[in-house]
Amino acid sequence: MTAPNALEVTNLVVNYGIVPAVQNISFSVRKGAITTIVGSNGSGKTTTMKALTGLLAAQSGKVSMYGQDITDLPTDALVKRGLVLVPEGRRLFKAMTVAENLEMGAFQRRDASAIAHDLEKVLTYFPALRAKMRTRASNLSGGQQQMVAVARALMAAPKVLLLDEPTIGLAPAVVDTIAEIIQTIGRNGVDVLLVEQNAEIALEISEDAYIFERGELVMRGTARDLMNSPEVQRAYLGI
Ligand code: ATP
């Protein structure tokens, strides 16, 4: 028997009132792989992430995680199971220090020694944050804030990490750093679903890819195949 997927999303439908945002979309996130959803503004990526993490109610559809039905579970229960979101726009606690933000990431955990161990591990991913632990999040650069957002999510000890546009608005060098860190997180045993407008970086670091347009799934395949598709190159890679 093959191992169940990290996530299996079946026929997801999400509307805002009468406005359809996600229309009957199915996709999976394989264990041990980075999966990406690429799409332009308004294609339904954020709506999908919010529905998966219990921040928005779906009209219909089924979600399972490692073979267990998690449809309709509330956000805190999902975090406890290891499904953790790095939200679009980072949503840091701006008036708090970096250390306090990271502490907030672990707020549902009671395993003090494991939390301390994870903090050390997270700081090896983001050595630049070590010197900033007492700095307020509002005083960090955009790239550093994104690092804190990812680090905070890691402090929740995710099994599946969802990242919503982690590279948006960042300078190219910082985009590369974030991309490398996402790959390292994936190699270290966390299953990753990455949502991106930046198709180039997303396809480069992912194994599997899906393309959303206006709330619909229009293409799926290996990231490599999509990168080589003339249609994708024209529409998303500017080639
Ligand atoms: P972005 O890159 O801008 O975040 P996206 O791919 O994440 O885009 P969504 O934010 O999921 O797209 O939006 C999908 C559709 O739902 C769009 O048509 C959008 O206008 C609409 N939409 C999003 N949020 C709301 C809301 N709160 N109320 C009504 N319509 C919304």
C-alpha cells in the first residue's frame, strides 16, 4: 500500500457570498515533496490556504491529512495536528520582539525542552535573527520580517507547512535566501505547500505544481514539466 499523501484536497468549493472564489478544485501534497500552487492575483490561492487552515468555511469539499479526514476542523486543532500556515503579508505581532513572536508560534505546546530545542534549530535556519531576538518586529526589514513569519510557524512544530506568497515584495537576493530555506525545511522532513505569484522561484524549488486561474485548476504536473511548457513559459515565466 502506498503511504497516504500529506494533504489530499477533493472538490473544494469556496464562495464569498455569491462570488465564487475556488471552484471544485482537487489536488494533493505528497509526503516528502514540495508542492506549489502558482497563479496570478485573484486566482484563489489565498482562499484555498484559508479554507485548508480553518480560517474560512468551505461550501463543500473534503480535506485529509496523512489519510485522516480533517475537513471542518478548527484552526487550533489543525495546528495541534501539525498543519501550520505562514500567512500572506506575514501578520507578525509588530509591537513584540522577535523572541516574543517566536514564543507565540509555540503557544499551543507544553513540551518546554522540545520548544527550546526547536528554537535552536530554527535559529540555525535563520542565523540573522539570532542578533535580533530583542528587536521589535516593526523595526526589521521586509526580508527579516518574512524570516520571523516562517520561524514562528516552525515553532509550532509543523508536519505540513503552508506558505502563502512568502517572497512577495522582497529583493531578489532575499527571495533566493527564503527559497533556499524552504528547500531545507522540506529536506528536513516537513511537507510543504507553497503558494506563489513568482512562478519562476516556485517551480524551481518544487517537485509538483498546480496552476490556478480565476478560481479553477487549469494545469497540473511536475514542476519541471510545467517549467518546460510553452504555455506556462508565455503566461507565467515571461519567456
Ligand atoms: P492574491 O495573490 O491577490 O492573494 P489569490 O490568488 O490569493 O490572489 P484570492 O485572494 O483567493 O486570490 O481571491 C480569489 C477571488 O475571491 C478573487 O476574485 C477575489 O476578488 C475574491 N475575494 C477574495 N477575498 C474576498 C473577500 N473577502 N470578499 C469577497 N471576495 C473576495
